[in-house]
Amino acid sequence: MPRIPKTPQLSRRSLLRSLGGGAVLGALAGCGVPAAYVAPGDRPAADLSTQDRRLTWANWPLYIDTDDKNPSRRPTLEAFEKSTGIAVDYVEEINDNDEFFGKISPALMNHQQTGRDLIVISDWMCARFVRLGWVQEMDRTRQPHVARYLDPLLRSPAFDPGRKYTMPWQSGITGIAYNHRRLGREIRRVQDLWAPDLKGRVTLLSGLDEAFALLMQANGVDVTRWTADDFHRICDQVERHVRSGQIRRFTGNDYTKDLVSGDVLACQAYSGDVIQLQADNPDIRFVVPEEGAELWSDSLMIPDRARHKANAERLVDYYYQPEVAAGLAAWVNYVCPVPAAQHVLAASKDEDTAALAENPLIFPDATMRRRLAIARDITSTERVEFAKRWNKIVGL
């Protein structure tokens, strides 16, 4: 089993620095999304999996286990290739959801192959692909481990009921991080961010898709069915905190630097980042607020016209074996979508690896799980209006 990496890893949550892919979707909606929509019968291509034992997989950098002595080697992926005879061309080409959308959307809207059999993007972007018909339904008869081991919390998001088209690669939580020693007290609720002793020492995430759900939950909103009124209410609240000077700024992943330096005492944060920060500073804590927090995923999808669909489906199922999922979780340190992997890690003879089984940011405990929800996605109709208002507040 891979050892825990010694260096922090990059967060997978991309930032909405401009309308970006949202603007693309808005333009499609304005012209009539049906022109870009691909009907189910037009999505498949002849599957060459039986005679051509390979596939191409596009993923984010630093998002799979590597060998400590030889970082170019990927133990779990090599084991798959050896056991199946399927060669995997693993390409670390995804650095931003909107950027990748722009890269492959021309092929997809024109019913052409993308050159990729499997991709990993964030669920809010997966929702757009599913809505546009740009991904294929997976054959669950080829995926017995998925059916058995997928975390019940992740089984049926609003954008993909029953997970027909997507499958979580890794998950995470958007919550609150804070420096307990410097602040001198606990934070339990989002409302605690607005206390006088935190004036000018709070940051929120700049990305609309990353920020809105946690703020809505603070208002008691069920984020699986939020409304436009709920969105505008949080915008009104955030605007007031900006004017009062309570919010220092809006950030990308650089919130970690502010938290470590002490310039910021509390911030909106991702669970995977905080695990890495805690390795160097145990005073940094992560909170799933009492009102709730957002559970999100970066998910695997098979794009339209993929030529090795069966091979891709087999690879997805392979990573849902608890032993394989445990090896991946020990390296990436995100919320594992396979709860059964916890027992595998707990049985490890390596003390550091075994300790991961008790980390609630990898395997949320019962109390934390009750507070987690997957937010419904922002529709293409809503996105242009909402992004315009949010970006004005953030200063993008």
C-alpha cells in the first residue's frame, strides 16, 4: 500500500475566475441547447475493447497513487494493466474544469470522438455534460464492485439520479478551516465567521460553484432543492459582510497560504487541503458546520463516441474494490467513495497508514455524514444571471 506523500497536493476544485465555461453554456442556451444536445442513439461508437486492449484516461495532476522511489510509476494502475492485459494511456491534462470543457466541447457537440475513453471532472461540470448528452450510460453489469461498494451518500445526486452516467473518483467536503490556537476558541457554525474578533480575518472561496452551497446551508436551506431566492439571499448577506470589512478577500486555493501565515484566522476550505496542512500545523482544524456542509465529487465519465467503452467500465469497477480504493485513499487523502476501504487501511501494519482509517476527512463518521449533502447543480438558464451577480461581489 502506498505510503502517505510527504508534500501537499493540489486541490482538484477549480475556480470560476470568469464566466468561462458558464459563458459557453449560456451561449449554447441562447442559441438553443437542443442544437448542442446529443440524443442517446448518437452517443455510442463501435466498441473496439475486445480486439484493442487499451484505453485513454484523462485526469488531473497528482490525483493517483505513485511510487515513492519512482514517481512515474502508478502502483494501482500498473496492477490493473497486469491483471487485465489492458494498456492505459494515463494523461494528466485536466487543470481546470472550464478549460477542459472548452478543449473537448467542439468534438462532442459535433458528434466526433474526443480521443479519450475516460475523463475526471467536477460534478458541477459533469452536470452540464449529462444535460447535454455528451456522456454515455455505463453498463453496470460490468461493474459489480460499484454496485456493492459505492457510498450511499453519493449514489443519486440530482444531476444524475442513480449514477447512470458518472461515478465518483474521489470526494471532498467544503467546510470551514481555522487556526484554533491563534483564534483561541472553536468555530462550530458558519455564523461564527461573522464574530467581531474575526473582522478582516475571514476569506470565502471566489468560485460560485464552490462557495454557494455552504452559505445556503447556514440559512437552513436544503441544498438538494435550493431556489433562486435562496441564492440572492446569500448574495445580499455576503455583500453586507464585504461592506463591513468582515471578509478580507475571496480566494482560490491560495487561502491555504493566508491560513498558514496567520493573515487569515478562518476561511471556507476543502477537506483534502486541510489534511495536508495539519501534517505541518496541528492547530489548523476543519469543521463541518452544525448547519451542514457540501459533499462534492470529481467523477469519472465515458464521453460520447469513446472507442474503448467496455475497457473503461472495467477500469472504473476495478477502483471500487476496497483494497484498491484503500491504496488510492492512502495517497490522495480525499474522502474515499468506498467506505469498505476503511477496514483495509485499519488493518495495515504501517502505523501512519492505519491511522488514516480514523481520519473523518477521509472516512466521515456518523455525525459528520448526517450533516453532508450534495447540492443540486446550477442550470444553464440560471448560470449567466447568477455568475454575473456573484462575480460582481467577488470582483472578478
